[in-house]
Amino acid sequence: MIKLRAFQFTSITYRLVFACLMAAVVIYGSSYYQIRALMQQVMTGWINQIALSKLDAAVAKHQSSLHLIGEQGTRLVQMDERLHLADQNGLKAILPVSPYISKLAISSGTTGQDHSFGWHAEANGQPWQSTTADVDLLNSCNVVDGHHYWAEHIRNQELVFCTGVYMLGKSQQSIAIQINMQPLLQDLQNNLHLVDAVDQSVQGQPYVINRLNGHFLLGAEFIPEDLSTRPNSGAGKGGDIHYSLQLQDMPLVYGFYFSEEKIQNYLGKYFMLAILSMGKDMLLMCIAIALVSRQTTKSLRSLSKSTEEIAQGNLDTELTKIPRSDEVGRLSRSFRRMRDSLKLRILELQEATAARQRMESELAIAAQIQQAMLPSAEAAIDPRYSMSTLLQPARVVGGDLYDFFHVADDRICMVIGDVANKGMPAALFMARTLSLMRTLAHQSSTPAALLFSVNRELAHNNPECRFVTMFFAMLDLKTGSMQYASAGHDAPLLLRDGRVSKLPLQTGPALGLEEEGSFPQFESRLHAQDIIILYTDGITDARNEHNEEFSEARLQTTISQQAPAFAADIIRIVTLAHQKFIAQAPQFDDLTLLSMQFHPEVKRRKPAFGDWQISLNGQPLDYEQVKPRLAGFLRAQKVSDDIVDDLQLITEEVLVNVLKHGATEQDPASIRLDVHLHDSEIVIDMVDNSHAYNPLNGATQPDLEMDFSDRPVGGLGLYLVNALADHIDYNYAHGQNNLHIRKYLIKP
């Protein structure tokens, strides 16, 4: 079986062959009539030349033969010896036997006497045979005064040569020579035509006209009747071809005729042959182009296959070496350089990606470490105050800082600061500053002394001249007296009885710039439920898309309009207003807030217990009362709003899961909820009597980056329960599901 693989061509080859065929169609199509007209002109000229040449040759040949017969007849009639003419040898000497002479009649005599005799010649060169004179043949001639002429035989259309002599009125001699027209006509028929070189057919026809009577001796069956009236030679009527010549001194007209219909057929046949020949040549040319193109694109096919491998990621693919200096060779070398450059680039990208991943991982760890260095609001374990905080870096890590810690049972320190610049250097300087603050706070009795000590440590060996602005305050929880000082930081805000004001403040230099800086100290006394708000310029200097500044005035207005009652509400209100203000504008600086509310009349928290017998049984109204009752119990025990919100969400998700999957119409759930509040944690025990069902099953981490429209229903609630709770246990005993949830107030 022949393999067709050798005949497979590339698309380039197909396009070249197609272009070749289209070019042939366009060229031949647009030149069809010009080619046909040119071919007709050439063929007509060729026919004219051949026809005229053959016609001239035939006329010259026959005219010469007939003139010779006439001359011989004239010599015969001029002989004086009568008996000599009757002698075969004498006749033969003057008039040899010719295929063109069929009969001879001689009349000789004087006045009153007539002697006639005749001769005839057989075919095939036989000698003259004596016979009686053909009276009709003699009667065809009427010789007067010795002239010779051509006459027509009275009994047929044979041609007769007549000549005679009248001698001095004494005697008269005449000769009638009957010409055999068949050899002449047959010779004309055999030679005066065109022979088709393709199929050897005869094209065109000869004709002979006897001008004595206008009859056709040859060609009467196919020659038009009006041909005898046309000019002797030239183009025929309606596009046909005919040429005619009259034999000199003879009543014969030789002609050649080629009808228009046969000319067109003849032309069409050769035109089709030309078209087929050109088509064959074009086909051969297309095949040659295809073969040359295939050979030329062989290297391109190999190169294309290799590049497809490269496109699929196989950069180790060996490219075919093409040791040529043309475009294909240059293309191969370019691809080789591209592959090598691509491999090098990918290697560099892999190294850069690995380095970036390591850096991102290190930054993430640094962010975790930075966040771990900062206390959470739950660290405020003393019921005489409550804290709420926010630190949102502009990058992964930031330079803002805050802190609060006890230096004695009744004294708490609050710190907020902003390191110049952002990123990792600022984060490291921030970590160093926090460490110094916590270390030196126990050795300093006043905020001014602490700032002085920290500034001296930071300014020493600080070639990069890094600095940090800071506000530091010490609050006596017994008396409400708060001492504070600032190192280039904005004064905090005081929310008292719904009104917002700034604490009086005169700042010193930023920490880290000069070792001997001085920091003025101020003192203020807080009232019960007063809220102190510390912030960095990332809040007030934030700009929206119209380059408008959030400003300190807008911050004060936002807080005073809302008049929040808790420290945690300050964070929510300011954050929401800030985000609404900047909208789609990017965050350009770290955001840091710390709000502290003073509760001097509150004693240390004692353990509290709340117990609800919740017989839901599918009643949504009872279920709606769980969240507000839980929130009221926790807030009465001065639990921060952040923890209240987390526990409400945990309780809601677990109850929904039990009702949806644990309880049925035939076996409705009866649920008991126990809440235990301790110094450092809150414990919730949820007990129900439905069939054994762990509501935490399937609580796997979902894909948080998935588009909302593609996310399956469910899965997020249980994930949040596990993320918000610090510890969850489940067991089934005595026909009851037991869920034990713990939430720390103070991180262990």
C-alpha cells in the first residue's frame, strides 16, 4: 500500500498551489478572447499561405501540361504531309501519348474534298490507336483562320482543344484534341487541401469551374452556388476562405474553399488543444511548485513541530539544525536563541519567584510577629477599663504601633506611635521602639521621663536618622488621673457626655532625632465612662479620589454625631466613615486606632452564669430571642462588643445547623443553652435531644478566593465557628448531643 505521508504538504504549499491555480484562472480567463482572436488570426494566415501555395503549384503544373498539349496540337496542324499524320509513328513523334489526352480527331482536305481520321489513347501509357474520326468531336471545333481555342464537347463537359490552318484557300486542316479531365481533377483533389496533423482529416476543398458554361467540374456538391460570381481570390463571405486562379489562355478556374463553419470547428479543436496543453503545463508547474515548496518547507515543518513542543513547555526540545544562510536558516537560529533565552528567563523567573515567595513568607511571618507583639482588646482584663484597637498596615507590615500594659495594679500605660516611612525597615524600628517602651516603662515614673529615655536609646547609633512620633499616657485607675506627653504626635481626643474635644498638649521632638530632647508633660482627670481616642495620621491624612483630606475636623464630627457608648463602637464608626470617604482610592498609610473607656466604679469581674431552656421545636420566634438575650447577658458583665459579636455568630451558626440537620418533624429538637462567664474565658454548653449529629461535620476551610457566583451554598458558617472559637468539643451521651465551646477573654 502506498504511504501518503510523502505527499502531505504544509499549508504554505497548499497556499502556493492555490495561488498558482488562481493565477492561471485569472490570466487565462482575462485573456480568453485575446488568445482565441490571436489564434484565429495565426491559423487563418497559415491556411491562407498553405492554400495559396498549393493553388499556385496546381495551376502552374496543369497550365504547363495543357499549354504543352496546345503547342503540340498547333505543330500537328501545320504539317503538310497528310499521310504522315495518319502514321502512328509520325503522330507519336510530335504528340506523345499523355494521360491528359483521351481522343484525337483530324480533318484534312481541299476544296470540295474532306479526309478525316482519328486517334485515341488508352490508359496506362499505351500507344496511339487509329480509329475513325469522331465527327462530334470535330464538330465541337469551328476553326476560322487558323486560330486555336478551347471548346466544350457537345456530348459532355469534357474540354476540347481546337486548332486548324487554312492554306491559300486550297486546303484546310483542323485538329480537335479531347482533354481527359479526370487526371487533372484527381490530382487537384489529392493535393489542393489541408491535412489535419492531429487526426489526418482533410480540411478545405478544391473546385474547378468551366468558364465556357459556368459549370463546376469539381466541388459542385459542397461549393456555394454564388461562388462563381465572387472575385477570383480573397476572403469569402461571412468569414469563409476561398481563393481562385484562372489558367492562362484556358477556360478553367481553379479554386480552394474553406467554409466558416469548418474554420470555426477547426479553430475550436486546436484552441481546446492549446487550452489543454496550457492546463497541462500549469498543472505540471503547480506540481513542481508543490514539490519545491515541500522540499523548501521541510525544515519549516520540523521547526514548527519543535516550536509546538516548546509552546507546551518542553524547553529541552532539540531544534533541527538548518545550516543555511537564507531566511529559514536565520529563523532556525533565531528560534534557537529564543529557546535558550526563554529557558534562561524562566530560570530567572523561577529564582525570582522563589525569592519573592520567600520574601512574602518572611513578610507574612513578620506581620504575624508584629501582630503578636501588639496586645488585643481582650488583654484588657481589668474591669475598670475597656480597650478596642485597630492596626491596618498599608503594606504587609507597617510602622505604626500601639500598646497598653500595666506597670502596677492600679496604673495602666497607653502608647501610640508612627514610624517614619513604611515597610520592613519601619516595622523593625517599630519593634525596637515597643521593646524599649516596655523595658523602660517600669524604670520611669512619668511619661516625660520615659520618652526621654526611649529617645536617647533610639537616637544613639541611628545613622539612617529614623524616627518615630509617639504619644504616651499613664492612667491611675483609682483616681482617674492621667499623665501624658507627646513626641511629635497629635493630641488624642476625649469623648465625654457625647462631646468630642482635644486634650491640651504641647509636643516635643520625634524620638530618635536628637539625644537630649525634652518632652513637656501634662495631666488630666478622667470621669466615669470617658473615652480616650488615640490615632495616627493615617486616619486624618487619608485622601479620596478627588484628593480631599479626611482631616481631624471630619474625625471629630464623625464621632460626635454618632456619640458611641462603648470603646469598640469608636473603632467601628471611624473605620466605616474612613472607608466610605476614600471609596476606591488606595490606602497610602498605616491606619491605627486605640480607644479606651474608663469604668472607675466597676469591681473586678466575678464568675457569672446564664442558663436558658430553649425548647425550639421549629418555632422561629423563640429562636429569634436567643441572640439578644445572650448579648444582654454578656454586656451586663462588661464583656467587650467584639467577643459578644463572635459568640452571637457562633451560637447562631450552631443552632441553625442543629435545626436543619439534627431535628425532624417527627423528632423536634429541645435545646438547652448554658453560658459560664469566668475571669479569663466564656464557656457555652449546648445540649439537645435530637438524633446523634455532630453539627461541626464538614467544617473544612473553603476557597476564600473563589468568585461569589461560583461558590457552593454553605460551608462558610462552620468554618467561621471553628475560626472564632478557641476550643470546641463534641460528644454524644445518654441520648443527647453535647457541644462544649470556649472563648478566651485573655489569651493564655
